[in-house]
Amino acid sequence: MHRPGLTAALATLIALAASAQDPPARTDARPDLRQFTNLNRSFHIDVPAGWRQLAPNEALRLAELPGCPEDLRSAQPRMFYAIGAVDRWLAGDFSGPWLYVVEQGNEWHIEDDFAGKLAARWRERGEATGVRYDLADVRAGKVGPAGHAVRLAVRTSQKGSERATRSLDVYAPAGGQQFTLSLTCWADDYDRQVPEFERWLQTLAFARPSRGEQTLGDRMWTPIVVGGMVALVLLVLYKHTRGKR
């Protein structure tokens, strides 16, 4: 028998479930930007329209071009890669900024002297690669709509007599991984680019919080879920035992 009241109630529940799964449409989106999501779908950030991720074979081609920045000479899609105006780079035009990303397997949790330990890391890398790295303005901060806790630093990089680059580096632990996002441009363009870099960082979001950033809700839900699983197992065992009697 058809029951209009029940049908309407079911329709309402379905609509509510759909609206809960789909995030509300953004009202602050800029037409000159698009959302980039990494291949592992662990973070997303708004970048200029037309930007895309550099492929490994394209990086090999760029490495042969004069004036190619160090960041653009190699790429591994799920480990380290550049995002930017790839087609323009392939034509030999390296003007404008880019985003360089490094994804690592374990979060960093350095409570004391982060600046000193970070400088040591870059010094070691410079000794291995022949690139000089100078760090400044190392500080704690928050990015994105969720206020994800990160460390920030300004880094100037130069190899020999090549043109120097400057980056706003973001060190972000999230979901058991460590992400370094470097918003980079030529050093003499940095002051002009940094306001735009900061606007992009306002859109940066991670799929999971840092494991060191558990909320009160996380701490409450863990024993609740575990307790529920234990109760379910005990109920199954009880029914199984009664069934044998």
C-alpha cells in the first residue's frame, strides 16, 4: 500500500544525507584560480588557472633548457614535484612563480629549536647538491580555513652564479605524513609575489589532521568505538554459545 507520508519522510532523509555528503558551494572562489588536489588526495590548494603538475618526462626535457630552475629538473609524482605553468616552461619561459611539493612518510614533531634543526637540514642538502640555502623568518603559523598548524620559513636558494630563487616554505604534518609546500619565484620578484602566496595559503586544506593535533572529540570517540566493538564481539560470542545448547 502506498503511504504518502512515509514516502515524503524518506525523500527528506535522502536529501539531508546528500547535503551532508556534499560540501556547500564556495562563494569566495576567484575565477583566476583553480583547486589543485595531489594524486594521493591528501591536500588541496587553490593555484592559478592553467597550472598543472609537472610530469617526470617533462622535467627531463626542462633540465636541458638554459635558465631552468633547480626545482623543475626532476619529479616523482607522489614524492616531489612542481606545479605551475608547465607548457610555458617547456617553451623556455621561466618567468612567474611555481609551487614545489615534497611528501614524506612521517610527521615532524620538533618542539625545541626548530629553526636550528631546519637550518642544519638545508645545510646538509646544500653540501650534497652544491646549492646555497639561506633561511630567514622561521616561525609557527596556521594556514587554510581549518587553521592547520604549520611552520613557515623564507628560503633563498642559489647554485653557483645561477639566478637565485626565494620560497615561502610551509612545513605541515598531516595524517601521519610530512608535507613541505614551497611557494617559489625568482628572488627579485619575491616581495611582489608574497601577498599572492599568502592568499593561496588561505585555501590550503588537508584531508586529515596531524596525529599530534587530536581534538577532544577524537580522544572521546576512540574509547567509544573500541568499547562498541568489544560489546559487539561479546554479543556474537554469547549468541553462538546459546545456539550450541
